[in-house]
Amino acid sequence: MRPGLGSSDRRAAHEILFPVLKRLLLGLIGVIVVGLVAFCVFAWRPAIAEIAPPAPGSFAPALVAQGEVLASAGYCSACHTAKHGKPFAGGYPMATQFGTIYSTNITPDPATGIGKWSEPAFRRAMHEGVSRNGAHLLPAFPYDHFTKLTDGDVAALYAYFMTRAPVRQEASDNTVPFPLNIRLLQAGWKLLFFTPGRFQPQPAQSAEWNRGAYLAEGISHCGACHTPRGVLGAEIRDRAYAGAPIDGWIAPPLDKTNPSPVPWTRAELVAYLGTGISRYHGTAAGPMGAVPRGLSHLPAADVAAIATYFASRNGSASQGAQGDAAIVKALVADKIGTGLTYDPAARLYAGACAACHYNGRQLNPLRPDLALNSAVNLDDPTNLIRVILYGVSAQDGAPGVVMPGFAHGFTNADVARISAYLRATRTTKPAWADLETKVATIRAQGQGQ
């Protein structure tokens, strides 16, 4: 048996080890303190002095007009205007995995808006995601896209917003929990995920392509909706435009993984982005509804440039135009009119949908054929269910054409039957699972904003 340590031996070991452990602990504490100080120095941003609100007449009309177009192309009103609220006064709720974030007041009100912001303060917010008072902005504000804008475009946006009607409206309280609500910590998020800098044209691409990339990646921030995000809320860059959930909808992929049976060619993209209507894909609805309304204020050449950019990303740039007759024959004609008498789902479709959505021998872009509709071909049925429940308002899609919602007339089982029927008869893709539960979940969420 090995002899144990005596009390004197234990005391000696303690006298040797304790100072060592104490030095290690103090060293660790010192490293942590130095690291925290270094992070605070890195994260700290100075406040930029307030100014007297500039007179609207001090801005050149041409600059204000340029800013108006850019603000429209950036859908600023869509995010900075609450339902039934004053334009740009903020209060629009954005649900995230970290809580609800409310948009801010960007009218020139001096008390609750940006009336006392100088142009350098506004530019810093756009390019660096830092408020006038030095606080880091939450990335719900897409400064990771706006950082690509030129100083000239930022100046035009500043001129436009500072000439809007001031609205006094206090900010709503976000529900982001502690410690994620500590603005200083946003500097750590930026260190991991944010690279500030202006847009850099690609010399190998055409001027039109680069213009489209500048608009899509910058002011229009298309990736903010169409790119999936990681656990910390940052866009996954190597999956750019691969599709993502947004505001209770699915933003479809804009790359080669898009499941639509007819490719999104440049011509189709021009029509859809400029008008909200696509002959071969359907009409813009949900969060996408604001996009064609916003882009419609851009020059036609800019809309075409965005289409050129995405046509190159989805692989359709070299494909020719599609023929109506061939598409109808392949995707529509042999799938209509079967089983309408005996199949309950088919009878529901015949009574509620066929009168408008049966295109016969020629496609009607105002009444999209559901065999071609993007919502029917996605892996997730959310968009189709939402449109069946809540319809398409006169504000979205084709002018003067309204699709009624069936939320009050159809049960969850009815909506599930029609969705399953369309998936089975209008596509060759696998059936959606557990549709009735999905319908119930979406109905419980409501129509939203």
C-alpha cells in the first residue's frame, strides 16, 4: 500500500500550487479585461453633432427627384410605414428569430425622426450601420446592402427624406431580449458578417450587368429576402439567392435551383419586375407585391439591367423565348377536365378556381395558369395556401384584377384538398406532406401587414 501524504506534505503542495493557480486566474481575468477594453475601443463610435433641420428649398430639385426614385427602388416606404400609418414615420413590425424589431421614423421631424441629422450622419448610417448618436443599428436595417451605394446616391436619398413632411411619432420598443439588445454587441456581429465598402464593378461583365448588380445588391437589397440566413441572422453568402422564408411567405430561389417549369428568362423578369405580372409564372403578391411597385419608378433600362443580372444567375440568359402553344400542350391541356365529377378536390377546384385559371389554348397573363405558377411548384406550399386563403388585392398583380380570398368560405380541409389537387395534377413534383396542419398554422398567423 502506498503511503498517503502527511499534513505537512499537503500544506507544502498547497503553498506551491495556490500561488500558481492564483497567477493563472489573475492572468485570465487580465486577458478578459484587456479583451473587453479592446472590444469597447473597437466598437465605440462617436456621436455626430446635431444640426438645425435644413430648409427643404436648400436641396436641388433634381437631387430630390433622384432620391425619390432610389427610395422607391429600395422599398423604403414599405418597411418604414406602419399599417395605416404616415409615410416613413416608422413603426412597421419585423418579426425575427430574435424578437420583433420596429422600423424607425425617417421623416425630418427634429424630435422623433432624422430632422437633426447631418448628411454625414445619414451617410454613416447607410454605409456603416451606425446611428447619429453612435449606436450600432440592428441588421434588420439592411446596411450590409446599402454600404454598396455611391456617395452621390446616398446624398440624393438624404435630400429626398429631408424634404418629406415631418411626422412626430415616437419609436416603438423592440422585443429583442437581453443581451442581444445591447447595441455595442452589434459591433461583434459586424466583425463576423459585415464588410463595408462601395460596389465594385466586375470588368468581365457588361455595363448593363454591373448596373443591375449594383441595384439588386445595393438599394433594392434583393438578397435580404431571397437569401437564407444563419443562426445569427446573417445572410449565408455562399447560398446567395437560394430562397428563404420572409414575413410568413417563401421568397423563391432566384438562382438555378428555382423550381418553375418555365425558366425565368430576361424577358420574363423584365415583365415581372416592371409590372408584377408574368405570363409564365403568375403575379406578385405578399412581400413581393411592393417590389414591382417600387421598381416601376426606375428607368426602363434599370429594370432591364436587374433582369439581365438575375438571368445570368439563374442560367436562363442564353435560353430563347418560350412558345405558348408548346407550353400549354405540355403542361396544361392534358391536365384539365379529368375527374371533375367524382373527385371532391377536383370539384372544389372547378367551382372556385377553374373559371378564372383555365387558360385553354392560349395563356392569359392576367389569369395565370396554375400549372406554371411558381407557388404550385415550390417545395413549400406556404405561398399557395396564403393566396387561396387571402387572395391577391387590387394593389398587387394586374391592375383592376382581384383574386378573392377563401378564408371565410373554405375549411382547412378544403384548402388542403385544393392544394394537394393542384400539386398532383399540375406538377410532377412530390406531394406536400401534412397540408391540413400547414393550412391551420397559416390561418392562425392571419393575413399580416
